[in-house]
Amino acid sequence: MKKILVAEDSESFLKLLVYWLKNDGYETVTVLRGDKAVGAFTEHKPDLVILDGLLPMKNGFEVAKEIRALPEGKNVPIILLTGVYKESEFFKYSQQIGVNLHYDKSSFNEKDFLPQVRKLLTE
């Protein structure tokens, strides 16, 4: 079973996302703050990471950079979610960090998102 780390500060959005992922056959590890995400990554060794862009204590962009700096984080797919950054800024930051996929939360839906998760986990 593939393991996914989800770092999201909105508990309602986190519950929905975890529900979708578990129903699709994935194990999930969750954190609500950015400063807990890298520790959870090193402890649980997930196959994929989903980060909210605006996590408290350390934002998703910072967490993604830290994960990418780890030897075990160089090839793990990272998805970054946010509803705050403009698309062009979001894409630019994501590309610089080496994020595999970025999603705007305002247009987020299960039917588009889960196939992308599956694709990243099989590449």
C-alpha cells in the first residue's frame, strides 16, 4: 500500500482529502503544521507528499525545499496546494523548488486530483 503524507491546516479539507485518498487505497499520514511535516517525512518515508502552500509555522514552499534537500526526498513526488497565490506566482515557486504538481484549491476536485496522484505514484 502506497503511503502519502498530507500537510494541511484546514481540518475539514484535510478530512475530505484523507477520505478520498483512503477510499482510493492509500495509507495516509497527516500533520497540521509545516514545522511538523519534514519530521513526519523522515519518520514515515511516504511515497508522495501533499502540502498546503500556506501552512502555519513553516509554509509548504519551505517544507518542499527542505524535503528536496534530503537524500531520500530528491525523487519523492510533491504536490503543492494553495488558494492564495496567483497562478503565475504559484507555478514559478513550484517549478523552482521541483514540485511535481501544483493545484489551486479554489478549483480542486476529486475527479481531477486522484488520477494525478495515481500517475505520480506509478512514474
